Amino acid sequence: MAGIGFELKKLFNRRGLFAAFRAYGYAGVVCTGPMLLGVVLLLGVMFLCDITGSSRHSRELLVCMITYTLLASLTVTSFLSMVVTRFIADQLYEENYEAVLPSFWGSSGLMLIVGGILYGVFLIFSGAGLLDGFLCFGFFGELIITWNAMSYLTAIKDYRGILLAFIAAIVVTFLTGWILLMTGIPHVEALLIAVSVGYGVMMVWDVALLYQYFPSGNVSAFFFLRWVDQFLPLAFTGLFINIGLFAHLVIMWMGPLQVKVQGLFVGAPYHDVPALIAFLTILVTTVNFVVSVEVNFYPKYRNYYSLFNDKGAIGDIKQAGKEMRKVLNMELKYTALKQLLTTALVISVGGILLEYLPLGFNDLMEGYFRTLCVGYGLYAVANTMLLLLLYFTDYKGALWSSGIFAAGTSVFTIISLFFPQVYYGFGFLAGCVAFFLFSVLRLDYYTKRLPYYILSVQPVVQEDKTGIFTELGYFLEKKLEGRQELEKI
């Protein structure tokens, strides 16, 4: 990610308003593409429903179907996303470029099979019509491939291509939706088709970019599964972050705010809409981490570790450590301050502006919006510290931090259901506070003891961890690819 930050920094250094907009556009899409696109399309679909006279039932059913499919796909891909990112980084470092494309299709195939079975079973019993069910299922498959492709695309630094694919998906979705609605197709089917077509364009575009930059190779498509066993904490860290972000939404669907739409499709619009908009406030910190924190911190980080690798003097190592921690603390303070100012501005001005949008905001929703803005702000800063823990290879600390986030938001949200409705958003906020506090303490504890973790905790002899995923990879290689020998890491 530091490489991404340095490339984006060049864009920010260019003068002119257009250059600034382009730089922030690249940074926002590269860093938060999946969720940003999902939120934009959901809000856009709601807007199309309003201006074309959709019934309330059709609008709520459509929003539920898209939301369920988005969350299901993000949850399935979250388990492998960090591991795949680590695998790509290792292969690029070793200049083993031929291993990249096979791993993309191998990981995509596994997630399509596992996720397809689980989501398919849900759709069968969901109460959705046959056509709607097929559209949701196809949309789910597109999302799996698209989210997985985003992990690979950040490695090629073709930000213009990524941004164009993002814009094309939005434009095609709205144009297709408008045309289908004008031909008299019902809102649910028309807009499900439109969203599927839009994401389909993005999926094809992204895959084409991958084939443009990476060569096809004879490496096993399931070679990456060795990395799952090697870095299992990364897999669960990604999953727990996803659970922490979305569990409070699902819990609210089961609470007093629940609105039964059709079959198993339920929602809580009074809570969901403020949550979607409040989520956008994390963009400031997410972009800042890549273009500021990493760019300024990484040189100090690299210098510190190079002194260990090159047998630097103890005095030089101590001095480099102090400089690195000083820059780290300064960047974290700036990050927290920027997020605080953004959150305060959005809370102050956002409530007024939202009244002019056709989202049906009332006093209760405005209260949720303010509370969730604070929660997402804390999450953004805490997530920055979690990423820094991963920088220092503190996978155990990152796992605990994400686990506390997942458990905290879930448990506190359930507890909040026993209080008056005005306090519902505080469950997510409390979970974010726990996530923030643990991340602060863990990062401070770990960075003060870096020499110990670098020199004393590392194994004397490197061990290759093998487990169920390695065995699964070997089985699939043998049965599907006809390979008899297990490739070495």
C-alpha cells in the first residue's frame, strides 16, 4: 500500500483544481472502491425509485435485495482478501508474476462455490420470485469476482483504469435503469438488471486490466491456499472487520425497527439510511492513511528495519526507532484531528442538507446519523492503527483488535435493543470505542518493544505451516489439475 501512496502523492502534488479532484477520485476509489460503489448505487437506486413513482414496497424490496447481496458478497470475500493481498505482495517481490492470474481464478472459484451454495440456499427460502432470485444470484457472482479483482488491481497502479471502470459502472447502471423503467419493466426487475449490468461492466473491465498486466502461467490456481495456513490470523482479521462493520445492521433488522418487506427480506430503513450516509465520513481517514500516513511513515519504517538487516549499530537502531515512532505518532494525531473535524462538520451541516434529499429523514434518523458518524469516525482511526499493526507483522494484535471490534459492536448493539429507540446507534458506537482503545494500547505496547519482537520472538528456523487449506489445495491440484507434486512456498 505504501507504493500506492507514493504514486497517489505525485497526483496530489500537481497544481490545479482538476488535478486535486482527480487525485482524490483515484484515492477514494482505490482505497474504498467496493463499499463506496455499493453506497453510491444504493442511494442512486433509491433516488430513481422516487423520481419514477415506485411503490414503497418495490423500493424497500429492491433496497433489501441489493443490500443483502452486497453484504453477503463482502462477507464471503473478506476471509481471503487480506491473505490474497499478502500472496500477491510476496509473488511480486519474488518476481513470480505468472502466479498472480491463476490465484485470481482459483480464489474466485472457491468463493463462488462456497458463497454460491450459502446464498443460493438463502434465496430459495427467501420468498423472492424466480426471476428476482436468479438476478440476485447472478449479481452475487459478479460482486465476488469484482471485489476479488480489486485486491489484485491495486498492485498494478493503473488508477486511471480503476477510476474509469468505477465511473462506467455507475453511468451504465443509471442509464440502463432509466431505459428499462421507461419501457415499462417493473421497478424491482428493471433496477436489479441495471445494477447487474453496471457491475458486469466493471467486472469485465477489471479482469481485462488484470490480463493486460499479468502473464498467464502454469502455476497452480490453488497455490495461494498455502498462504491461508501461513497467515490464518490475517484471514480472520479480515472476516472480523467485516462482521464489526455490518453486524449492527443485521441485528437492527431483527429488532423493533424491523420492517417486513417480503419473505426473509426485512430491513430497518430508519437505521439503514443514516448508516449508509454516515459511512461515507470514513473516506477522509482512509484516503489520508494512504497518501499521508504511509508516505511519511514508510521511509522511517524502512530505514529502521534495514538497520537490523544490514547489521547496523545499536545506537543507530535506537535513534531510527525514536524517529520512526515520532513520525508515526505525529501522523496518527493528524489523522485523528482530520477525522474529528470532518465528523464535526458533517454532524453540523449534514443534518441540514439531508432534509433536502428525498430520503425521508426525521428527528430519529438524524439522531442515528450523528451517533453513527462518531462511531464510524472512531472506526476509521482505529482501523488505521490496525493496519499499522499489520505493518509491524503483529498479526496476533490485529486479530485481537478486530475480534474485539466484531464482538463489541455485536454485543453492544444487542444490549442497546433493551433501551429506548433513540439509543440504538450507541451499540455500534460503544463497539468502535472498544476497538479504538484496544488498538491504541496494543500499538503503543508493541512499538515500544519492537527490538524484542524482531529479534527474540521470530523463530530461529523458518517453519512452513501446513493445515487444512494446504491439504485442500493439494487435493484440488491433484483432482482438477492433474498435478502429483505439491509446489513449495
